[in-house]
Amino acid sequence: MTLITSRSPSHEALSAYAQPRTRRGLLDITTSAGAYLALCVAMYLVLPVSPWFVVALVVPTAGFLVRVFVVFHDCVHGSLLRSKRANTWAGTVLGLFVLTPFLPWRHEHIGHHATAGDLDRRGVGDVETLTVAEYQARSWRGRLAYRLFRNPVVMFALGPVFAMVIEPRLVARGTPPRLRNSVLGTNAALVVIVAAVCWLIGWENFLIVWAPTGLLAGSVGIWLFYVQHQFGDAYWQRHGEWSYAEAALRGSSYLKLPKLLQFFTANIGLHHVHHLNPRIPNYNLQRAHDTNAIFADVPTVSVRGGLRAVRFKLWDEDAGQLVTFAQANLHRPGVLS
């Protein structure tokens, strides 16, 4: 694959798609946060009629909450609306829907873009991934901890509780005041909002309406984030050989989804385009992909392939690919014992 740089003609061509449209951005907010709120109200209203009506609404409501997160993510990159201030305000409000303080998440996520695929700079906004050699060097407790973390039940069932409810509430020691205040302000706003909603409809009804959709959306969100960079022929290089453009084109997947799922995920499956130029708003990603030949041979992952990718646990530096625990064991007898 041809290596491109930030000054190459291909990157310059993408700048034409990095032009936010205010009306379209507002439409995205309406068709994500607005639709989510409307369905939450509908769930509450049909609750006295039959709990099965509520169950029927869980999946579409969770779908719109996933869409809220991706629109929030566009605000993080300043790509949803024209004004930087408008993106910050919109992102801060949308962050309340997904329980995420805007400024700290923006800080971490920009770091993720700057280090994705760099073996020497792992751990910034990505899924923890060990090399086979690093796994082998761990004690049995360390290997057990890593196995538990990478277990699908832990990652996709317990993961949303930690990633949505617990982790965003915490302020690490040494956090800059601006980021700390964003966390504390978000926490205070959420306390007021949740208390008001519980006062209006009761805490039991609040949990019935919010918990299933929130946890389902969180599980889907973690899976989306996982499969965007965790597939068999992903890209990982040591820092001296790492390339931002190669990490975008080879280390970020094109998750090819049915049109309905593409709507609910706001085109985030076109992750290769997004990583090459994160200033492109979600509503321009498909057009950018379709009209630029450089994307013709990017890694394409189907829904089934994305589900199967959960098997991959370790990076094999010799083979240059992600492998399962069993495959690593075949390559290096005794490594997983």
C-alpha cells in the first residue's frame, strides 16, 4: 500500500469533505438526542400498558443512544458544526446523555488518534493489547488478569458499567484544573438531572427505562471501538517505523454495515477515513470513501467478521498480526501455560 503523508495530494483531496454544515449538524443532533429522548418518553408511557412494549423499544432506543455517542464524538473533533465553541457546547450537552465529560474525553481521544497502532505508545484511549512476548513475561496472576479483561463477558457485559458509569466520574491525581472541572461539572449536572427525573417518575421507572438501553448501547459501543482496530491483519509498529497514515489505512477497519445500522452508528464504521482525516463529519465519510481510490484496499470487516474478531487477544510481532490465545500457543509452546 502506498504510504501517504499529511501533505500528500490524497490528504489534500480529503480536505474538501472536512467542511461542517450547521443545518446538517443540527439534524444529526435531532435524529440522535431528540429521537432518543422521544423513545425514552414513549417507554415510560407504555410501561403501565405492558412491559413487553418497553422491551420492544429497548433496541431502537439503544440504537439512537449509540448515535448520540458518535455525534458527540464528532463534536470532540470539531467536525459536527462550523464553530469551535458550538462544537464544545453541543458536545458538553451530548456528553450528559452518554455520561461522559467532554473535555477529558476529547483530551484522551485526540491522544488515541496520535498513537493508534504505535506499539511503544499503547494505552492512550485504546483497548489494552499485549504482545505474545509481553504476555509470556507476566506472572500467572498477570496472565489471569489479562485473560479476564479480554474475556467477552467482562468486556461487553461488565465493561459498559465501568466505562460509562464509573470511570468517567473519577479524577486522576495531577489532572489539569480545566479537565478536573469538566468531570466535576458533568458529575454535578448528572446528579441534578437524575434526581429530577427520579422525582418526576420514580427511581424504579427511571432504571427500567434507562438501564437496559444504556447498557445495551454501551456494549455495542465497546464492540464498535474494539473492532475498529482489533482485527487479524491490523497494523502495529514500533515507534521508529510507525506511520500515522499507515495506521489509518491499515490499522483502522472499514466496518461494512447494513444501511440501518450505518445510520444508528452515524457512519463510524468508515473508521479508516475518519482516522486519516478526523475533521471529516460523519455525514461526509461515505462520500469521501467512495470517491477516493486510496481507500480501495483498506481492511474491510463484516458484522460476522467483527464478531469473530473478538477471538483475537495478542499481537504476534513475528507474524505481524493479532492472534488468539490458542494460535499464540501454537507459535510458542508453553507461552500460555
